[in-house]
Amino acid sequence: MKILVSCKRVPNPEQKLKFSGAAVDLSAASWQVNPFDEYAVETALRLTEKGKGGERAGEVVLISIGPKEVAQQMRGLLAMGADRGLLVGGDDAALDPDQVARVLRAVVAAEKPDLVVLGKQSVDGDSNQVGQLLAGYLGWPQATFLASIVLAADGKSATVTREVDAGVEEKKIPLPAVVTVDLRIIGKKAVRNAALAGPEAEWEDNQRYASLKGIMAAKKKEIREVTAASLGVTASPVVKTIHQEPPPPRKAGVKVASVEELVAKLRTEAKVL
Amino acid sequence: MGAVAVLLETAGGTVRSTSLPALTAARQLAQHHGGQVVALVLGGGAAAADAARYADRVWSYDSPALATPLAETWAPVLAGAVKKLGASALVASATSTGKDVLPRAAALLEAGMATDITAVRGPKTFRRPTFAGNALTDIEVLTPLVVASVRQTEFPPATAAAAPGPVEAQDAGPVDALGAELVGLHATKSVRPELTEAQVVVSGGRGMKSGENFKVLEQLTDLLGGALGASRAAADAGMVPNDLQVGQTGKVVAPKLYIAVAISGAIQHLAGMKGSKVIVAINKDAEAPIFQVADYGLVGNWETVIPALTAEIKKVKGG
């Protein structure tokens, strides 16, 4: 089982966003891995494990697009347990989802994974497109917004549950396929490869931390730097950012002292009761 | 300039109310493009007639193979329809189905896509929230064809026209699911209005401590005829089903009145409710970030405040 996982860096979402002119200013941002991509790595690792702390079978390959500095974030994911990385040089701030999907398509053609796992969206661009675009370009089945995944023992299909507006949808897809993961995928029993782990297998809640051993091992793992051109990708952007601004601030609210005052204000001032 | 195609989701022979905002956005876009609004109904059967009340034309692909929304089958039909129509845009509401299917259709059409638009600013320019709603970004789609998913809370639902447009049956041709199949839907049963459409939303957070305690919020919710919501922390802790989650990664709501109870106000939660007209925060921690976006804040324990609030509202409404 070879699994390709895409990852990107995002500015720390807890930091206040700065603006310069009509654009977001990320010059002083502190970078981290997109949280959903960490979940994707955790998902891929569990799919190659016999259970928590058990033996592994299979390979998890990371792919990221960005400047050389992104190797730092990739190194953290290698320390979690991913096997090797591919860093495609580029200006990650200027990429649109379509360009990312086209690069991934080329990487899939070269690496021939059984499964591609992505975060459902990045928390900066919030586009929620790349997995679906990639599946469309490849003509592969897709399963988005996964809450759980079980790989069949024969390795030929996966049964997943997906977070949908009305509840939870169960879907079965043959491999190779593209999946994107949502928050619930990092639950104790959300991910399992039936060829390796029985129904009783469980992991810790949440994505794993890198162990000291993992950090040491990651230093020796390969991050191969390539260019989009060397992959045969020359995609020009299909969307362009023309203006960015902060949302209008909400007018300052008031603290009320009692339930009676609250209800009175909601009736007479806000007129919503 | 061509038509604007709009994917309408259907249920029980009618257009889903969640698709009505997409029709409004499609109409706005059609004014820029100078073409008709053409509703695309897939596997909808009788709902095509309902769709005709909102669109200039309806193309109905009434194949049983399209009855359930699979991205593998729906995306090629959408792409085929857009090509056959010579349409210049394809839109749908940013429901879980829209978010799943539209980008795949965009790939098949080699079209640029704008996700979760909050405004149509030109034939190919849109405003959309990024960075969890902390930046409003205007983007221009550079391809001849435009694909956009529509944030439901930012466009009013379309109203029916006096004269319905014609319904034209279309043949989807062979439908290939690529081996994918929908096994089942485990729907959350609720007698309350849809979270994304409710005029009032009452949400509980981690501080509610247990699912049992949400009963007190349900009483307040039902008194106000609203929908029940929750923060990610409450959903993660299993107090309520996941589909009640409001936030950047849950549902985006913009009711007239949003009451946040025992919710601290993490950025990712605020992204899902900042657009509410009036926000009330009830939290025992006076320093909780939720108070920074609240129009009215009340510092106190939900255990005492919520029953008192419910009683007070009953009293004034009865009086």
C-alpha cells in the first residue's frame, strides 16, 4: 500500500491577520502545517499500521509545493512517521487550487500510489477544491470530508463515512482513489486497514506527536526537491486575487447585568424577540 | 455571453430550500452574462416541475442512476450540460453535495472555480471569505467558463416566478459511477428548522459538559422556533451529532438571532456565525473571546441563566 499525502504550510490561524494595501500581509507570519493535512498524514500512517505502536507495512509519501522553507514543516511530518517527501518548488502564496491539482496529477502519474489522502481544505485559502479537482483530472473515484475509512483486506476498496449536511453518509469506493479528510478522522477507531488491523485496533485520539526517535529518524529521510517543469506541469493560474480586506468590525457590544435586561434589549433595541 | 447553469438539489418532488440561494446568485450572474438561468435537475423526477418556477428553463436528467448525488456520476452530467448549453457559468449552493461535486465538474470543464462566494461583483469576479472569514477576498476567474459555489446565508432564497419556465428532458447517456456506491445515509432526525436557514440559532459549547444538558438549550430553542447548534468542542466531545457543528469546518449560519451558550469563541467557531444579525453570548468567563463579537453579553452560568431566560421570554411573549 503506497499512499500519497499532500501537505501545505499555512500561517498560524491564531495570529491576527495583517493587511498591507489591498492584500493580506504574510511577511511576518509564523508558519505551520495546515491542520487538515496533519490529519491526512495521521490517516495515512494508520492505514499502514497493525495498530497503535504496531508494525508498519506500506509507504507514506508526502508532497508539498512551496519555497525551500517548507522542508521544515515537511520534516515535522516525516518525524510523525511519513517515509519520504517530494517538495515541488513554487510560490505557495500565488498558487491556485487548480495548479496544485495539476502538479499532484503529475506526481500521481510518477509515483503511482494506491490512495491519495488530502485535508479537506486549507485553513488559509478555504477553497476546498484540490482533492475533488485531482479526482476529476485522474478520473478516479473520490470520497470527500471523511469521518472514517476502512480499507478492505484485499486492498482493492475502501468503505468510508463522510460528513454531510444531513448527517453521515456511507460510501464504498474502489482503489486507486482520492480521499479528503475532516476532523473526525483522528478519532480512536476512525481509520483501519483490514489487511493489517482487526476491528479491535485503536489509536490515540488526535494526530500523533513526533517522538524524539521520530525526529532523529526524520533527519535522515529524503525530501527530494523538484520543479513543476520537471514534472511536465506548466499550468497557468485559473483564478487571480484582485483585492483583500478585513471584514467590517462588528460594533462594540454591551454587557448586560441580568436576564431581564437582556430580554428587554432583545425586544426593544434589537427587535429580534 | 451564455447561460448560467445552476445545479438544484431536490427531495420529495421539490427543490431543496438550500438550493434557493444559488438561484438568486445565478440570476445576479445572468444579468452580467446576458443569458438565461437554466436549472439542472439530476434524478429529480417530479421536482423538475418545481424547479421550473424559479428558472427560465429546466434541464431534467431523470435517470434512476442519478437519483443519489455521487460526484462520480453527477460531475460529468453537469459538465456535459454546460457544454451542450454553451453556458458561461455553473453555480450551486455550497452544501456538502455542492462542495463535493462542483470542483470535480470544474476539473472536467477546465474551468476556474470560486468557492463559497458571498457576492457577485462582475461577470467573473466574486467576493469570498478566506482565512476563516478574517479576510474578504475578491477573485477573478480567468478561464472563459466560470464555476462558483454559493454561500447560502449571503444570498436570499429565490422566489417563484409568475410563469414557470419550460422543462426539457435530457438524456444523460451511459452513467458510470467508476465503481463508487452510496451505501447509506445515517440522517440526523430533527423536527427543528434547518440550521442554515433558521431565524434563530441556539448553540452550546464545551461548557455544557454533557449531551443531557443540551435539553435545557432545546427548550429555549423550541420556544424561539429556532435550530440547535454546537461548537466543535461540544460535537467532538460527543454531546451532540457532528452535523450540528457551527464553524469554519462545520456549517455557516447567519440567523437574525444567535445565542452562544458556554462557547468560548474560538476563531474557527466565529467563522461560522459572525454574519449573524444579533449575537448574544452567555458565558461564565467574562474574558471569553465570544464577548468580543457579541452584541449582548451576559456573564453567568448557563445552569441558572438559561432556565431564567426561557422563563423570562415565556413571560414577556405571553404578556
